[in-house]
Amino acid sequence: MVSVSLATGLLLFRHLLRNRIQPNQDFPMSPQLPAGSPPALLVDESSGELRSAVPDQSRASDTNGWLDFQIGRHELPTVCCGCLQESSAAHSYKCPVNGVIELEIPRCADCTRESNREFRRIWFILAALGLLAGSASILPQNLGAFEFWVFSGATLLLACAFASFIASTKTVPVKVSRGDSARGVVKLRFRNANYGLMVAKQMQGSGSDI
């Protein structure tokens, strides 16, 4: 009896799984493939070469700027991600994507210096505002010497940490979000939208070579 019940249960479970396979569930829209899937290829009748069946699938403007970048398959354009001019390997931005792998985002010396200046400017303004706000809340309390220095030190640390976080967020050339780690896919959104479009175009070209 138990064997019959298990066999019946397995058959029903298999039937349910098969019913979930619906290749045309998005029709008439294009199917939603997992991130990092290579595009379907068609033979170009004029040249006899393979081309992507969906040429605009990877446009950053269609995905709010986010791109599914597959490490080991896609490459970044070698121009500066800020000004789109010639980049310098010595000034590339190291972008960690996990605990082991990091991407090198091409950047030139001028854009690196400008980014550092902007970081310092934002940091000092926010740190000063944080210290002023902290002082305004501590001074009226008439604390003892020990409590005063403890709260002052805590306020200083919080102001510096907050300023560093906001300054880094505002100046980083690319934002990284979790994608599909099993397929080596990470989501990237570049501060310079034009560079993001260049990356999308190059990704589309690399997909047609598979």
C-alpha cells in the first residue's frame, strides 16, 4: 500500500512539474530568459553569418540602466567610463563583485582626480554638518566630562561613517547588484548612462559570437 501511494505521488508530482513548463506563457511578448543566457542566433541571408535574433535586447535604457553582465563572457569597452576618452590602466576603478572576483572599470587620470575631489568635497560637507548637528544635541544636556567625551567621540565616528557612505555612493562610477551567482552574472548600472549604452552594445555583439 505504501509503495503504491509513493508511486502515485511521484507520478502526480511529475505531472505538476511538467505543467509548469509553458514556453509560450509570455506570448505575444518575448520569453523571459535567465540572466546570462546567450541570445538566439539566425543566419543573415546576405552575408551567411550568424546574428542575434533580438538586436535590442541588451539596451540599458530598457532596463532602467541595469545590465546583466556575465563574467568571463562579456567585456567592458576600454574607454574611460566617465569622459569616454582614452583610459589609463593605472587609474582603473576596482569594483568588487564578490569576495573573490573584482572588475576593473576603465577610467582616465582626469576623471579619477575629479572623482576624488568630489568625494572629499561631499565628505567634508556632510561630516561638518553631522558634527554641528551632534554638537547642537549634546551641548544643551550639561553632561559631565566623561559622558561629554564619550558622546562626542561617538558623534564624530557616526558623522565620519555617514559622510564616507554618502560620498562613496555619489561618486562611485558603477553600482553593483546581485544577479545569478551560479551563472557568473552580476547586475551593473553605470553612473555615465552613455557608457552603459556602450557596454550594452558590446555585450550584444559578444553574444552573437557564441
